[in-house]
Amino acid sequence: MSSAPMVEASHVTVRFALRGRSLAAVDDVSLAIDDGETLGLVGESGSGKSTLGRALLRLVPLAAGRVRFEEHELTALDERALRPLRRRMQVVFQDATAALNPRMTVLDLVAEGLDIHELARGDERAARVRALLAQVGVDEAVIGAHPHELSGGQRQRVGIARALAVEPRFLVCDEPTSALDASVRAQVLNLLTDLRETRQLTMLFITHDLGAVRHIASRVAVMYLGRIVEEAPTEVLFGGPRHPYTRALLAAAPVPDPTKRKLLAAPKGEPASALAPPGGCAFHPRCPDVVERCRSEVPQLVRIGAGAVACHVHGRRASTPL
Amino acid sequence: MAALLELVDLAVSFPAADGNGFVRAADGVNLEVPAGTTVGLVGESGSGKTVTALSILRLLDPPARVTGAVRFGGNNLLELPERELRAIRGNRIAMVFQDPMTSLNPVLTVGEQIAEVVRLHEKRPRRAAWARAVEMLETVGISSPAERARAYPHELSGGMRQRVMIGMALACKPDLLIADEPTTALDVTIQAQILELLRRLRAEMGMSVLLITHDLGVVAETCDLVNVMYAGRIVERAPVARIFATPRHPYTLGLLSSMPDFAGPRRLRAIPGAVPLPGKHPPGCRFADRCERVLDRCRAAEPTLEPADGDAEHLARCINLVPREALSGPVTAGALL
């Protein structure tokens, strides 16, 4: 394992135009993912977590900042130069139905990457697809089927096989289990865990599902309104969340144990609009620990213990800016 | 405790996709909601839980066919004349759906919509109905309710729209609220607010709730009694604590074991296969093909829903019950916080 992270984002900002105004879906975010690591990225809708995942793959234009993948500065490359790298970084989406062309067969869907990168043809192509289907646990009898003939779980497995066909090193999973039923979700989580080990994948696992992220990620970053507010090894984060938003998120999650029924401690109010983010810390209007400084000054992510937190109140013992 | 609502041998059928007759999406459902309780109806997609809920107020249109009985207030709602049913709908039984955007009228302000419900059911004059609408918005925790009452649905966030729906459902103080996945489309912090709201309103108004959900966490936080549904059948029923501590049906155990919260970092015990489509379940026990405890006898005849080891409060539809100590080890979920 090399010492440099496999993927590194530095001060990445992504802007979208909405109703004639510009909003920062991702606002000055820096993060690093080590070789072989699974980083969980959690946040609620509108937090910018999916956009950040796409920015790392250069699937959306960056307004500012840089992204490095292995030894390549992605931000410096044009689409043509990016193409050979696309093989090495793939994505699995939440909604496999929308991500799979309804007119293509399972064979052609899984083989599409092989075709684009000219990796296999004819018998070799079909043999590779069959091997991939076996790996993701899909019966090869469906090789001629179209997406609508598959169950939700099968579709998601085909989506995974499709991403794996080109033998990526880095896999972004964007809510891969959110559309699945509980029993099937567990199958897909197990599959991703197995594949990560057999193929030594580095993963970014984007989700709002705290149970899934705790299960699969070795480190977790929490996003709120475009920024990472906390980041730590998984058990550190779940065992002792520091940022008031992380605490609120964990406290709000229903616990599947009726003997531990609690008053669900919901933070007051709702996230502000990214179109009109509050000044200072974006969480301050909902924060129970707010102090005057939070209203005017954006807190920076600073190292504290094994993790990092962006909070004027709970990041104070920190000294080293990231 | 007297049952407020009782479903008796309820079945919901749809024309089969291949044109051959009908398939039963819900089949022989017997279920009670005792007064003052929250009863959960839990299942994965395709289990039949939503069609069961919709059939209670006859919200399913033909060609869907509903048979059996829905007993409420001395009547069978399935046989009641439409006029009389309308007096019950919204007034004594109200319903909240997963997606409030499809249930709210986009061209009326939310205040007008709540006021209309109040005028229809309580025959209050316009001004009093409006005042009641504003009051309901306040009750469901919407700030500046007088102002928000003049907003259109699209001007509100998803969480606020769901509050409006709940406000509308509760405006006439129903005896029973049927909530179908009321928080599924919401973020977890907003879900917590809505669940707290439902809890508080239930206590204040003394109403009963039938909660339809796929989320076992939501069930654990809110329900008194739980019914687990699989492939159109109720397969297990028990007080909430027993469902989680000593599930007796292998499907319920499978659902609990497949939750990452329960497993911690170890490998999840997933249930193999997928929920069968309506009408496509195997003969005998409908769970047999996916069951790790399956016996030859399971495929011969479908088990009935019976007291498990003689426990009249804990029913299971299984001839090879999960032993009581099956869910071994501490439940790690509580460690979330």
C-alpha cells in the first residue's frame, strides 16, 4: 500500500444554477480515501453527498478545487484523456432501473464497459459476462433478459456487475441499497463486502442509511449543506459523535429495539435551503449549542483525536488545521 | 380490550397479469386494532400490507376485488352504502400516505384544504373552519401557522407537507388513523419529528393508529402490537417486545437478522431469494423456498396462524417454530447512541 491516498479532493466546490441563482451543492470540501479503504459518506437529502461523489469521478464540473486519482490530476485532464482512467473508477447508482437502458439485454448491459474499452469480444466477451453474473449472484439464465424482467435485487446486482466488468480500483456506491427491501438489502451489502475483499476495491459508500454505513465503512464523513462537518473512524464516530449535527442524526435514528425506546431527539426545524444558506456555520439555526461566533464565521474542519470536526464549540480542543 | 377495528378474513384480489383469473395480494387477513393502541403492519414490498390498508376505507377501485369484512363501530365497512362510508372517512377514520404531494391539491392553499375538510365533516362556517385549520397547523408543529396556511403545497418542504397531511387527517379528531409509510420519504431528522408528533397526538387525542411500514426501527419506536406480513399472509403477530426479543416465525427472524443495526460489523444473515410476486408463491407455506428451517411437511400444506407454544398473545404461521433463544447475543442497535 502506498502512503499517498488513492483519491484526494482538495477544496472542491461544485455550483449549480437554480432559478437564475447559483448555489454551492459542494462547498470547499477536502477529503482523502486510502487504498483499500471504504469511506462512508452520510447526510440527508440536499447535503451534497451525491454531487461530491460525482465530482470525485469528474462526472460534474468543478467550480473550484482539485481532484487527484492515483497519480493523475483529474481536474487537469480533458474528457479524452480521462477516458482510459474511467475504467479504473466506476459508479453504482441507487436506482438501477433508471441507470440501466431498458432496451438492452443483461448481456449487453454488463458488457458495455468491455465494449467501450475494447477489452473483450465474441466468446470471450460472453464468457466474461457469465463469470461476472456468477460473482454477483445472478443466475446466468437471465443473460438475454431486459431490466424490467428482473427483480429489484437482480437489477442492482446487474448494476454492480456492469461496474465491475472493467475491473475498477475505485468504486463509488451511491445509495446502492436504498431502493431495496430489507432482506435483499442485506444480500447486496454482503455482496459488496465480499467483492471489496476479493477485488481489493477502494470504495466511497454514499448513503443516508446509518445502519448500512456502520456495517460496511471503516471511516465515515458526515455532510451538511455542502460541507463535511465531521469525519472519523466508524466506531469512533458512532461511539462519540462530536458535531451537534452528527449527534442529532444518530439520536434521530429509530432503534430496532422496543426495550430501548427513546424520545426521538429531533433537532428543531429543517435544513436551510442551499440557495440561501445561513451565514457562519450552516447548522447554527438548528444547533442546541450555538454561540455568537457560529452565526458569522464558517468553522473549518480541524483534526481532533482520531477524527476531524468543523465546529466552533466542539472542535475547540483541536489545534492542527487540515 | 374491545377492538376498534377488526379485519375478518379480508382478501384483496387483482386480475392476473397473464389474464388468467385473479391473484390474491392479501389473503385471509385477520387483524384487530384495540382502542387506544398503535398496531404495526410490517412487510416488504409485495407483502400486501398497503392493499390491506387501502381496502379498509374502500379506496381500491375495480378491477380490484375485496372480500371478507371490515368491522368498525358495529358496521361492516365493505357493505356500507357510500353515503354512510363518507361520514366515516375523514371523520372517524383518517388516512395519511407516504407521499403527501400526490394527496394534496396543488392549486389550493394548505389552509383552504384543511378548512374544507372541517367544513365538510363538521359543518362549521367558513371563518371557524379557517381558524380550526390554523389551529391544526399549529398543533402539528408548523411555525407561523397563520402565514403558512396561505402557502401552496409546492411552497412547503416534504416534512412540512407531511405535517399538513397529518393536520388534515386529525382535524376532525378521528378515532383511528391509518398511516401508510408516513415517514419513508423523509430524512431521518424530519422522520424523528413526525414520529414524535404522532406519538404526542395519539396520547393527547386518545386515538388508535394502524401503522403500515417496512421499517423495523419505526415499528420498535412506535407500535404496541405488531403483525408481520409475507406474500399476502399475516405470518406472525405479537406484542412489540416479543416480536423483537423472541421472533417465532423464520421470516421475522430473517428480517431482524438482516438488519445491519443488529449485526454490527459481522456478516449479515440475509434471507436468500426475493419476495414472490402475488400469486407466484410456492404451495404449502409461502415462505418455504426461502426458509432455513423448512421441512418436507411445510410444502404439503399451508400452516395456520396459531398460538406459538400455546401463547395466546403470540401467533405464528409455522410448524417448525424458531426456538425462543434464537436471537442470541446482545442487540447492538442500542449502541447507536
